Amino acid sequence: MSDTIRHTAPLWRWNGNGGAAWFFITIDGEAGETLSTIALMRKLEEGRQRGWGSLKVDVSVGASKWSTSVFPAKSGGWMLPVKKEIRRAEDLAENDPMEVTITL
């Protein structure tokens, strides 16, 4: 059984040490609650959770599709990393709204 979640959020940048930057969108609200419920159910079923509480997902935005993981955010919701090649292919820049489809 697979679950599909649709969500729209702005692309944001996180700057790390040494000048490296990573780009994410935050999955919050109803979509974030759905991810949290699925993570809890899997933890209860399997008796453990993946590293950092992450969930493996398949993502699509526009014509681009990729596999990655989403990570729980300290501030609530989930963080979805967006690779450079995806941002280029879909012509996305920081603060642009992204409409994603997430399949678990």
C-alpha cells in the first residue's frame, strides 16, 4: 500500500559550514501530520525507526521525479531536500513555491 501526499510550499535555503547551501521545502499542516502518522505507524510496526526519524519517499515536481528521504523538523513538520539538478530542471529559485507529490 502506498500513500500519496500533495503539498505546496516555498523553496528555502539552509547555509552550512564552509559556505555550503542546501535547499528544502517544509511539509507542514495536514501533509506534515500525515507524514508524522505514517512514521509513527511504521515505528510501531517495525519496532524501530530510520536514521534521524526519516522516511523514504518518491517525489515529483513538474516533469522531475526522484527518490529521497524526508526528515522531521525541530520546529514541526518535515523537511524535503531538493537537489540542484531538480531546481535547474524545473527552473526553481529560493522562495519559489513548489508543488510536490510525495509517494511513500
